[in-house]
Amino acid sequence: MGSINKKDSPQMKLNNKTILITGASSGIGYELAIQLAATNRLVLIARREELLTDLINKLPKRDHLHFKCDVGDYESVKNIFQILTDQKVQIDVAILNAGISISFDPFNMSIERIQQVININFFGVINVIERLLPGMRQKNEGLIAATGSLAGYRGMPTAAPYSASKSAMATFLESLRIDYLKTGVKFTLISPGFVLTPMTAHKNKFMPFLMTPEKAAQIIIRGLEKEKTEIHFPYSLSLIAKLGRLIPDRIYARLMHGRH
């Protein structure tokens, strides 16, 4: 699962690393923290402080750090990285997982709701990447992974802001991968299908190949250790989504029309 690499064997292990995870208070971010905490130092960021504190209390007693922060707030992100710099904390791996999906009425658009999605799902990633890159460039080493979505491959019905935000983020990451090709800084796109999280739990719609966050986190960790450029799952759904990009626009629109 993931894009083709010349080497299939792991190139690194996520042990004894300092790993930053955004969106850590629930869903995939929460489960990544649970699975990575025993052998790494974590820097956890989330908007919901109470849930974040509960998570910290469940983790092995190491020198983990946690911050309440909306990654869409540039100044808040800047302040956190100033604290990390003051404490001489250098991030080895960043998993930028924070994101939102809200209802969207294409016949009664709300610019405020669209901006909310774009600000967190797109600019929330960029705000953190901007702060990560100077340190990683100085070390000539680092891995930045960001959570996109299979919904970012093509436009999805009643999901224009979400699909657009994930598509923009994926393209931004790909461009950085090109720019940093000759350096030690790597970029990975994480493209999940349907995962049982608070974001999907309230949705009353068909979700094929629904996966638990525990399984999703396992797949992500394996993919990061192999330094895959893209980690997409589940395989059957991601294959369908990739093939869907080959369907002519008018036919695709007819196939997707009316699906929610």
C-alpha cells in the first residue's frame, strides 16, 4: 500500500524519535500517539485540552509534551514552536493529522464555513510545515507526513470544501517533495478511506471498507518506516479511487451525482 518505492524494506524505525502529532486528541492522531508513545518522545497538539490531557495520562511516563492549539491560528503555532526552540526540542518526524469536515450545502454556500475547512485542513498544515523546515534543513534530516484523503483525488458530492482542501494540501506536499528531493527531508502523504473516528461517526451514509483507527495507525506507522511517498488505504477502496481519476469528467459527474 502506497506509491512505488525502489526499496521495499524499512529504511528507518520509529524508535527514539521526537515525533510531533497534530489532531492528537481523537481518531487516528490519538491512536498514533498510543502506539508510538512507549519508544518515542511525543509532542502532541490538539484543540481540545481536556481530551489531550486524558491522553497524556494514559501514555507511558516519558517526557512527552502537549499543547492546546488550533493549527489554523498562525500565531498560536508560532508560539508553540518558540517554546520548543527555547527548550531545545528538535522534531524528527511530524504527522500533521488535524482536520475537520463539516456539512456543506452546494446550493446555499457559506463562505465562513468554507474558509473554516480550508484554514484548518490546508493552512493548518502549512503553518506547521513552515516552522518545521528550518530545523530539518539545518540537520538535513526529517520526515513530514500530512493526512489527506481519498476524497482529495477528485471532487466528491456535497464535499467541495473538504475535497478541495485535501487536494490542495496533497499538491503542496508533492511540490515540496520535488524541491527537497536532493536533501534529507522527506514528505509523505497519508490518504485514508473511511476510518471510524468522531469525524465519521455522525455521518449517516454508506462507508465501504470502514476501518478502525487502531488498524489505520498500524498501516501509517509501517508506511512511515518505509518512507513511502504516499500511504493510501484500504487497498481496495484506494485502488477504486485511483482508477476513478481516469474516468472522463462528464461520466464521473453522472456517476457521482446524487451520492451523499
